[in-house]
Amino acid sequence: MSNLPTYSYVGKRIRLSRILKGDGRAVVFAFDHGVEHGPRDFPEDRVNPRVILRRVVDAGVDAIMMLPGIARLTWDIWGNRVGLIVKVTSKTNLRPKDERYRQSVFGYVEEAVALGADAVAATVYWGSQYEDENLERWFAIRNAAEMYGLPCLQLAYPRGPAITNRYDVEIVRYGARAAAESGADLIKTYYTGDRESFKRVVAAASGVPVLMSGGPRREHEVDFLRDVRNVIEAGGRGVVVGRNVFQHPDPGSMLKAIMAVVHEDLEPEEAYEKYLKK
């Protein structure tokens, strides 16, 4: 019996190495908010995606996660400089509230390949009334990506009528385990509030790399940096961060501080002093 790896296995390993650096960690800039939340999420001087992407790329981010349309419009900024994760599902907040756990098609795996992507991403709202529909879409994406050797990042978000606290460790670790069992190559999920509880989330992921969802902007930068540090010490592999960077007065410096915590093991206070203290 041959011990040669499959083509898909080789492709996944190569592409994952463009996202998870030599230390096995990653800082990914999340840039799907224009659809998920609308243009009002951005400061007025940063509504044009090229403005913030230039700062993020110049700051040295490991990868960017965005929808295919914006990737096409900005390729000259990020191309051959950072990893690209193309998110192929999304939804708007314009739809009725009871429909917001549905995920719509915003692109296809083949388009991600054409763009030169290193991975694709899709959301599953575990526990929602649309869980089956989300999963059908997820498996279609995952199976297509497998043919091309593309890793799949799952945004494993427990949400739904029966979930009263989406940050509860039992809920978050359930979603992480479900993501692993549904074949995710990378998992993005909620931070549970402290190092010890997040260790349980990482354990539930059963070896699949876990990245913290950055969430709403924190009032004090050092508090967010402490969250990132706790995630790393819990065995997490980094962060997928958007608002805590693009809503910050100095996005480049904020990103550099996050990178220092993730890749250089700087203490949050040290990173703050080095990059953010004015």
C-alpha cells in the first residue's frame, strides 16, 4: 500500500502554512462586516475598503478573511503579501430578525480558487432553527474545497432561540466539538472570558486549530490584548479580529500589538507600551 499523501492533503498543508505561521499561530483580519453589519460599522474615513486594507497589510497581518467581491476589488493591495481566506457565506441585518441565522451564498469555492485563496470560510449557527440548512451549505463547500486542497475555516457560532448565553463555556465547547466533527480545518469561535474555560474549548476541538473571534471593540486596548494572551496560553492558535482593529484610531499600531502578543509572546502591557501608548 502506498504511503504517498493525496494531492488534497499536500495542498491543504501548504495553504495552511500561509495562514498559521512557523509557530503554528495566526492573526487574521476579519473584513466581512460591510455585509454582516453594514457600512455604519466603519468610521466614515474608512468606508472605502482600500483605506483600511492598506494599513492592515502594511502592518504585517498574517491573513485577511473577506468576501469574494471585495477581494476582487482590492487584490493589488493584498496580493502576494498576506494570506487570503475567502468567506463564501454571509447574511445581512436588513432581513427580518427571525431570518438572520440563515446563511446566504456569497460566492463559490471555484471563485476562491480563481482569486488565489489559501482557504475558504463559512458560518454555521449551531443551535439555530436553520442548523440543517447551514450544515447542508457547509458540507457542499467543504466537499468542493477538498477537491482543490483548500482548507475550510468554520465560524462555529452557537446561536438560537434556546441559547441564552452564547459565551457560556458549555455552549462554546459544544460548538467547537461540532465544528471538528463536521470536518473543519480551522475553527473561529467565541472567547469564554478566561484562560481556564477557553482551555476546555480548545480541548473540545480535538486538535483542530481554534482562533478567537474578536467581537465588538473593547474600550481599553490592553483588555483586548489580555484576552488574546489568555487564548494563546489556553492553547488557542490566535485571533480573527475586525472591529478591534478597523474601529481603532490607529489600526496599524493596534494590529502590531496583537501580532506581538500572538507571535512574540509579549505580555499585553508590554505590547501596549511598545505600540499603543502615546
